[in-house]
Amino acid sequence: PFAIRPSQGVIEPYSTLNCEILYFPSFGSASVGRFHFDVTEGNTVSFTCRAKFAPPSVDFVDKRLAIGILPLNITRKVVAALRNNGQHHAFFKVVDPNPTKFCTVTPETGCIPVGSVFNIQLNFTATEIEKFDFKVEVKLRGGKVVALKIGGSIEPPYVECDQDVFAFDGVHVGSTDERVFTLYNPMRTEAEIVYNLKKYKDFRLEIPHRKFADDEKKNYEEDNCYYLFLSAGEKVTSKIIFSPKQVSSYDFNLPVLINDMIAPPPSLHKLGSDAATRSVTRVSTTSSLTMCTPCRRVTATALHPSIYVSNTELSFVSAPSNLNIASVSPIPPQMITVKNDSDDVKEFTLDIREFSSIFDEGTFRFVTDKGVPTALPVLDGNEAVWRVLPAGESSMLGLQFTPSASGDYSMNIPLLIK
């Protein structure tokens, strides 16, 4: 911790050279240092430096810290403040940075400037349900040991789902069906839920994407896994969507983790009854606890498509009409054939509510195969026009691209069937 400058040089005959001694203090730095000056072709001079620390005056701002209730298997960060009431900088070291098996204290050492407050962080990751009461002790260099008493308890997760089962009966290949559900966390601590649908590619979730005060907590999805964070007392509404790509059937329980534990299968009884709670197996241990489960049964049947659509993707490239380029002819319309492959009469319409402004501006328009504007069955606003399609018959839909300005345009128009 000691240094001298300059560390080398030349001393003129019968003159002196002043040197500066530097000391870099910390809690564990040595208080004694020794320097040796070697003179070229001459003698060696040695001297000793000693550092003295004045008695510090430091205390925790709070003598006792009530943590309250901690969640199981979720890291909770809590700050404890040390105040320097003395006239000198104070250097400290945490006596035991792991005062319990579920708590770590950082940083382990540090400096508290004169008149300042220094925050140490307590990271709690509870793995068992219990009450706790322990001390965090801090040793001051040249002074006493100050202690902070910490108390609280740990509770298990408990998340309710308002749906008993997700049933998708008779969904045709190429179409989409969805179910809305709400998760509710009635507890006083947060809950983290993970739905793993990697094995079920025909299913996906729509979850609210948001961030919280703690940057490490957020809702997001990755590789058909969905991560939801519920604050205490919070309700979150989501959707489960079934989009079959081939004829198939499903009957499974949603793979769900709640606070890094495998959620048990749903009870046969209605949620809220005494039988609705089951034991849950901890991922990393064999112990169990009682909790309400967000896991639900999913049943689904994918049928042959009842409506055949000849083309589900149209691509247009056109020069804007306002450029007055005589050599550029209007881009021809593209046609789509919609055929009823079922034995029943079907009705269909195009849901253009999200893109009404694009059609109103004339960027896209529905036309006949001759390019003549025509009215097609569309759902726009609160009005819907349906086209009847008898069994085995077809209908032609034409779309023309007539932009007035350069740019990229993209639409995803659902075709609704009843």
C-alpha cells in the first residue's frame, strides 16, 4: 500500500532531493512499509513508514431491519446503510459475507467517507419456508464491530388461473383459435412463471411485455418459452393460441415452472377448493410443499382444412403513381382462390379493421380479375359483410397495389370463417 515518487533519479553533489510517500489505505492494507535506497556504486539507505488509523465512529442507520416476507426461490435485494459520524474516513469488512445459507452480503470490504452513508447489499435467495432472525456484523479498522439485526419469513408461491381447462375442439389446419386466461397472485410476494411450449410448436402464448423497477425482472419470450413476473396481488391476462399445421390431436398438461419449481398437475376439482392444492416437487431437491397451480390441461383436435386458399402471401413491386412515369404501367392485380372443401355451406370475410386507413387512402384496393374495383366481403369497423360459399364451390379475390408515395407496406389480413 506504500509508494514513493520519484522512485529513481539523480542527486547533485551537496544537494537534497525531496520524495513523496503515498499510502493507499484499505481494511486489510499493511500499516508498516519499508523502503531501501540503493546508490549506484555507493551505499544503501533504508527507512520505515507507519500508518495510523484514528478511531472511527460508524453505525448502521437502522439497528434492526425488518425484511418482511420473502418469496421462495426468487432473489430479493435489500439495502442496509452504514453512516460515518466521525472525522476520518472509515474502512470496514463484513465479518461473515454469508450470515445464512440464503443470504450474501456485498461488498465485503469498503471505505465510508467522512459524513457519508454507504449502502451494503443483502441478496436473499430463499430455498425453504421458514422464519429467520440473524445478524450482519461489520468490523471497522481501528474500531469496534457494529451489528445489524435482520428478521423476516419466507412464503411459498400461490398463483391462480381462472380457467379449468383449455379445450380446442375441431380447429382446421391453417386456421387459428385462442383462449384468454388470467393469472392472479394473491400472495404478499412476487411470483415468476415459465410456460415451456418447446415440445408443442402448434401452441404459443401472447403475454404482456413489460419491465419492472428491477431490470432483472421482466416479461419476455424465447424459443417458445414464456416468462411472466407477477407482483404481489397482481392479475395478468394472457392468451393461449392454437395454430395447427397438420391434422393431429393433443391432450397434455401445460409444462409450467413457478419460482423454479415444477407446478403440479391441475386438480379435478374446481379451483379454490381444498382439493385444488397439491404437493409440488422442487427442481433441485426432493422436498415438497403445498401450493395452488397455474398448470392446466390442454386438449386440441386439428382437422383437415375446410377452406382452401390458393395463395397466402402476395408480393407487389410498383413505382409510385405520382412520379408521372409514362413508361410505367399499372401493376396487375393478384388473384386468390378461396374454395370450400367441406360438405357444408361456409361463410367467410376478410378482417381489415387494422388496415382500414391503407384501404381508405387507396394504397390497396379490391378488384376483379379485369382490374375493376369491386366490393369484397370484409369486416371493417363494427360492420361485417360475409360471402356465402356452398360446398365444393370457389370464389375469386383480387388485390391491387396502387401506392401514391414510395415506401414499404405490409399487411396480415385474417380470413374469418363461420
